[in-house]
Amino acid sequence: MNNILITGATGFVGKHLSKTLKTQNDNIVELNSKNFNSIWDYKEKFDYIIHLAVKTAAGGYCQNHPGEQYLINSDINNTILKYWKEYQPQAKMITFGSSCGYDKNNVKTEDNYLKGETEPGYEAYGAIKRNLLVGLQSLKKEYNMEYSYLIPSVFYGPEYDLDDKHFIFDLIRKIVNAKNGGDKVILWGTGDQTRELIYINDAVDIIIKSMSWNKHTVNLSSGKSHSIKEYAQIICDVVGYDSNLIEWDTTAFVGSPNKKLINTHLQDYNFTSLKEGLIETIKYYENRSSSSK
């Protein structure tokens, strides 16, 4: 049995991870935004610290609140690193970076993560995530503290917050609602921009596997990306909506045209198929949205 501290335990990834670890009879301490500052009260020795706590959101938060985002997340990350160093140096830290930490002109391999500029529009968030990695590297170098830093694509799957504005949830919401007689579907850009998804069950499994890794920085990626048009078409096919009715707003902010991460370390991992994952996610949205009426 492992003793594990999880920050951000009530977020999308955290609640799935906590649930799985509890079935393995691990002892879990869960911190969230309401009790994070009580972290200093936990003096028992942990085997792992899984740091998921972060202040961010899709839908323009990074662009409209860079100062707030930088200050809040800098405090969170500095607190967890200080706590780790002072009370839990024996624990392995597992935490997350972000694809926006990569320079848009560089190939997205782990060796390039700290090179060049962060993604335009996400400068503060990219810097925050890079700073976290520098902190991990520094504590490893001086005190030989162990960590794994996972750089993920977008996670998706059931039990997400229905207000989540990440692109895939936005697509599902708009297309399902239109199918049920709601507003017409208007999507952003040309639809040619590409994104990668990782199903939540795969993400949880890989996080657990990382406990025994000796790898430090890893792209949590299948290496397979699809265009927004392709995602929209699959959703339309699943729910029975005519994709020809979709309108595209080419004046909208679309971010990076390509966020494809290179699958360096997970080439043998059997990722959940995109269609299978989307069917489960759509089913969750349909059930939740119908029950809330």
C-alpha cells in the first residue's frame, strides 16, 4: 500500500485518479482549492506526491487573465515545491506540464520543451509550466529528489464539468444541442487546425505507471492528432447530425494551428480508440444534460 498526496484531487483528472488508486487500497490524501493551504499540516511520510492543482480554463481565460493566472499558479507551485523539499524529500513528485510550453516552431520533443518561446496567447501559462519543470530539475540536481513531469495533450472522457470549454467538450455540447433542436453549430476557424486527445482512463493508467519510471520528462501523447473538422464529423456521425449544417467563423481565435506532441516514450501503449472514447463522452453529456432539464 502506498501513501499518496494528490493536489487538485477534485478536478477532472484528480477525481478519476483518486477513484482508481482507492480501488488499489492505496492511502490517499486529497487536497483541492478549498483545503490546499492545509498542506503544511501533513507531516506523515508520503511515497508519492501527485501535483495536479492548477488555475486555468479554456475559453479565453489564459488570454484575458494572464496576471491573475501567473500569480495564483506561481504561489501554488512554489508552495508544493517548498513542502516537498522540507517535509517529503523521499517522495517522488509526479506533475504536469502543458503543450503550450513548447515553441510553435520547434518539433515537440521533450528535449525542446525549454527552448524558444512559449505558444503565443499562452505566454503566462507556458512560463508557469516551464518554471515548474525548472524547479523540479533544480531540486533533483541539488537534493536528488525524484520526479516525473508529464506533458499532456487534452484529456477527455465522462464525468467532466459540463461548463468545461475545452474544444472537444464545446464540440459535443454544440452538436448534440443542435441535434436536439438548439442553436445552429458555429465553430471557430477553418476547422483545419489539429489537436490530440487522450482518453481519461489512459491518462490515469499512464500516471500510475509513471510511479515506477526513471524517466523525468515525458510527452503524454499517442502522437496522433486530428483536425477540428474530423472531430466534428465523428461527433456528427455518432449523434446523427448533418455536418454540412456546421458554420465556420474564420475570424475567431484558434490558437496554435498544430499542437502535435511527439510520442517518444509511449509508442507501445495501447491507447483507447478515438471513436470509442467519444461515444462514452457523448453518452455522458447526453445523460447529464437530459437529467438536468
